[in-house]
Amino acid sequence: MAACGVAVVAFPTDKRKDTTMTTSDTTALHGEHRMLIDGKLVEAKSGKMFDNINPATEEVLGQVADAGHEDMEEAIAAARRAFDETAWSTDKELRQRCLLQLQTALEGERELLRAELVAEVGAPILLTYGPQLDAPLAEGLTWPAKFIDEFAWERDLPEGNAFGQRSWRKVTKEAVGVVGAIVPWNYPFEVSINKLGQGLATGNTVILKAAPNTPWNATRIGRLVAEQTDFPPGVLQVVTTSDNAVAEDLVIDPRVDLISFTGSTAVGRRIMEKGAPTLKRLFLELGGKSADIILDDTDFQAKLSMAWTICSHGGQGCVMLTRMLLPRSRYDEGIAIMEEGFRNVPYGDPTNPAHIQGPQISALQRDRVLAHIEQGKAEGARVVVGGGRPPQFEKGYYVEPTLFADVENSMSIAQKEIFGPVLVVVPFDDDDDAVRVANDNEYGLGVGVTSASEERAMAVGRRIRAGTVGINGGVWYGPDAPFGGYKASGVGRQNGTEGFEQYTETKTYAGGLPPKAG
């Protein structure tokens, strides 16, 4: 099952020369195997554990607690109690202090966390200097902590005079309550820290359910909260489980007020269904099949020679521009330029700072990607480069960087989220046709538009039903930028004022005033 998560590619090439991690550095890691429940680091009550696998070597890194229903029950009860019985939801200064303490603690273990992400996620180390670690760590907690002082927690309305009764009126914002935060495996730290920053800053208590493929970065957060912060017991729980039914307890339990989920559209639909009986509040950041529209006045050599960067992190990012739209008049020219780049993608061992593509997260995910590729071949698309498992790797869940040409937008590889290092290239006739093709998809997470004219690119971008639009390579990512999608790409937004506000409830007050004299 594909997970979602942000993948905005920006390569800090200055880090290539001073990064010296080796595979042995990652295999020597000793991750935190305990969960955080009610302020304590605990094992699963059953004593069960499950393996954490390095997807680049297929070796067991270590183990982590495998929670059962009884553990999740304790976590939910602790979170409910902390919200209902402590001052967390009303004490803004305490919330700021705790978030900044956690920030300091994480910065103190930054390099350990970096090695851990490379090992358990298979993330190329180069990306940890950007979206996998350093970018979210810079502001994922600090921006919400600061925004506590800037957010409009209350506002006054004009005096009312409904039904002959004079009243002063006020609108306030307060925490929703208990939040179940369910995170994916592709960018686990990035998603976790953004959910925690905004969910906790707004006064909620949070149960962080880690992805079973990548649990250690979450349990590290739990350990640091327990050992180096003043978080009251129960404000944050970190739960690890290999059983999806245990995770689903968060969705069906009436004591949980909001589910903040990042992952596949299929699971998002199930969460909506299972949460309906309790009218669960939802934030769902789901899948994408984002179009990259290259208009006919674009400098093709400059733009398309870097198209291979969609292979970053094995293409495991929901907002990656994996469906390229090329003008029919320059289609063959564009394919020729991209072919050279795809034949030279630097990929393999994620500890090598020259590589931008590592393995897929698991054998299951690798095989799903390969099945999509085979389906594309069967439908008549042409494989220009790649299309299989790379023979040079004896171990690791790798897929070759793959470029498809002669793709019709109705084909499955143009409609489905592949979540692998696969670029499909669809032709279009003119700007109107490009808009039509881009919108002809169930997803609406992102779009890129490139043109020699920014005005023309903006005119096209405005017509695309998507939550994010990159014009001429612009990057929107940041804690102040709301991120999310239209249509099957989700409900709600992560980050920004909109993301902060979705973790709050709205309350309207009115106070009676005496009639005006005379």
C-alpha cells in the first residue's frame, strides 16, 4: 500500500563532499524499541516485538514493541485523561516550552537520527540534508511554537441585536481534543514532526502511530519527550504496531476526536468509513498523480535534462511530478533529452552521498511498482529506459529508473499512483488540451507548469484542480505553506494557518446587554 508524504526535491550538493556515512554506520544502530504511553517508556503488554528491516540490505536492524489492542486502549485513555484533566489545552506557555525542549533534544541527536533514517527508510543520505530531516527539523516545531503567540485565538464581533436582545459577541478557538496521528513510511520524520508541531501547539493531546516499516524515528521522539522535556504524562503517546487492526482502534474509538492521517487514498477512504459512526474530524493527506506541464516555449534542454530527479528516494513521494505532459509538436525531442538523463541516474546504496535513489521500502512495495510497469507495457506504452529490477544489486528492494513514452492518459500508468522511480510522458496539443489532460485524473495534489512566460504558466496553473502549483520550478514547501489536495488527494491541509486551525474547534459566545437608554 502506497504511503503519501511530501517529496519536494532540492539537492544540497554542497553536502556531497563532506558526507562519509557507510553501510556499517547504519547496521550498528541501536534504535529505541520501547513505546511512550502515559509518560513512561514501555514494552508491549504481550511482550511481542517485530523486526525493523533495512530495505537496502534486507538485514534486520533490530526490533520494536508490537502493540496490541490493550496497549492502544491504555494510550487512548492516557491521552483523554491528559486533555480533560490537565492544563495542557489552556497553558500556552507550557506548550511553547515543551515544544522548544523537544526541538533542542532532537537537534542534540540529529546525526544519530540521520543515520537511523538512512537505515530504516532507505533514504539517500543526501535527502536527509533536505526534506527527510534538516528541513522539517528546522521549523516543524519552532514555527508552530512561535505561531501560538500570533494565531487569532479570539476575535470580537460587532454588537448584536437579535430578537430585540442586545449582546456582545466573541468567537474563540480551542483545541479539538485527542488527535490520532497516523504517519507513513516514506518521509516519516517529516510528516511526524509537522503533525506533532501543529497538533500539540494548538493544545491537543496526540497519539502518534508510527509506520511499521519505519518505527525508530518515532520511538526516538518518544524517548526524548520522556527524558528531556516537561511534557505532562499522556500529552504525547508513541505507539508501534504491526497490526493494522490495532491502529484502527484510533479511528473507531469515540474518545479520539480527530484523525490526522497521511497515506494512501484507499486507506483514507477506509478511515472516513470507519470514523463515520463517531463523526470523527479528519485531516487526510492522500495520494497523487501530479502533472508536470511543459509548454512549447520552454527551454527543453534546461528543463528536461533534470527530469530524472523524480527518481529521488525511489519515487516514493505523493506530490512528485511523475506524469509529464509534453507538447506533441516537440514530443520526440523531449523524450530524447530525458532518455540520456534516465540512463545515468545515480542510484544504489543510500549511504553514498552521490546517490539520489535508494531502494523501495519493502519487497512488497518493489513488486507493486514492477506490476504497474508490466501493466503499462501490456497497455502499449513504450519503455525507453529501465522497466525491471537492476541486476547489479544482489540485495535490496531496488527498481530501475524507468521512463515510459507513447503513454495515453487513459492508461493505468498515467492514472494510478505508482510510488516508484517511474516517469510517464503524455502528449498534448495546446494549452487547453494540457489543462484537460492534467485534470483528467482522480487526484489533485500538485502540478508543475513551465513556460518562457510566467504569465502563461500562471494562466494554465490557475485552471488545474490541485492543491499546490509550482511555476517554473518554484518550491512552495515550508511550515507556513498549507499543503494538501483536491479530489481524491485528501481533506484539509498540513501546515500554514489553515493547517494550524484545523486542529482547533470554534466556539461563539454572546453576553446579554441592557437595552439602550431612551
